[in-house]
Amino acid sequence: MTRTDTGQASPGGATASKADRAYQAILAGIRDQRHEPGDRLVLSQIAAELGMSVVPVREAIRRLQSERLVAYERNVGATVVGIDPVEYRHTMETLALVEGFSTAQCAPHVTAQDIAAAREVNQAMRELAASDETWDPVAFTELNRRFHSILFEHHQNEHVHDLVHRGWTRLAALRSSTFAYVPGRARASVEEHEQLLRLIEAGAPFAEIEAAARAHRLNTLHAYLNHQN
């Protein structure tokens, strides 16, 4: 069984959901800044680029609307949303809770190989943050996502894991990165990563790891809010 363009199950099975493919393509465009805040998303154009009908593209747009990355206005169509400071704060506060819990819950299952891989990513982040010439907030943010993903490889609660990824998706509405607005936060973030890895290596208690991971996310939020004020 696969799904047709309408999302209904159909026999024959070769295609992954076209709506999912359209969703991922549009979301990648938002993250890569090819779709800027206020940009109109023309369904027929996107469908032509992806080689599909407008039906799955419309489904993808509805999903992005539900995640508050896209808005729909009568006689205008679908447009990419701009930065909403309140939504950003709420998302970051929620992520602080669920990431903290998930990191602490997964910590006993993180292997030495995981730690080594996370340190390698963190070193790349350190080198990127140390040079004004090579500074790239989008690349730094992608490395940051990779770092935290390594620590979630052994997730124990599917619901919490899903909430983490939903939060990351909402943050894509920032287009690039908090680090684009407060680049000084990058170096502190790298050091907090190392502190977190040391706690996991040492087998620190759940509460200690959870508090460190939660504070790490909130520190980024506070840096952004202080910059706005």
C-alpha cells in the first residue's frame, strides 16, 4: 500500500508520500533561507519543481500552517511567516523542558563512541565560532542540531522525542539562527556542550544532567531576549 496524491492509501506501493516529500522540500527551503519571511509560496511552481501535482503540495502547506511556519490569507495565498518573538520564547521554553528530560533519560545509554562523535562535532563548532572570517551562523546551527541529535540516539520516550523535533521544526521559522543575532552566544554554547558531555561521561544523576541541558537551552533564549532589549 502507498498513498496517492490525495494522501489516500493506494495499492501498488512504490512512492513515499508525495505530501511528505513536498513538506520536506518546502521546509528545507525555509531553513536554507531560499524562502524568506513574507515570500509567497506558489503551489503550481513548487509542484512543477518537484514533478508532482498541486494536491500533495497543498497538503504540505496545510501541515506547515499547523506548525506556524506558513500563513494563508484569502486572495494572497500561502506566505512564509516572519519572526514572532512570543512564539520563539514559548518554543524555546518548551524545548528547554523536553530536551532537558530527553538528554537526561538517554544519558545512561550514550556510548563512548557517541561521546567521541559529539566531541568531534563540538570541536567543529568551536573552530567555526573562533574565526570571524569563517563565521557562518547557519552552518553553526546545523552542527548544533547534529550535536544534540547524537545524544538523542537512544531516546526512551517516543512522545518526548517527537516534541523535541516539533520544537526544532518551529525554530526553522527563524530562517537562520539565533546565533545570527547574538554571535557571542556561540562560544559559550560550545563550552556548555563540553560540560554536558563530562556530566554524561561521569554518570551524573538524572537531575544534574537534566538541569544542565535545560539551562543550556534557556541560556540561548536569554541571550536572544537580552539582545532584543
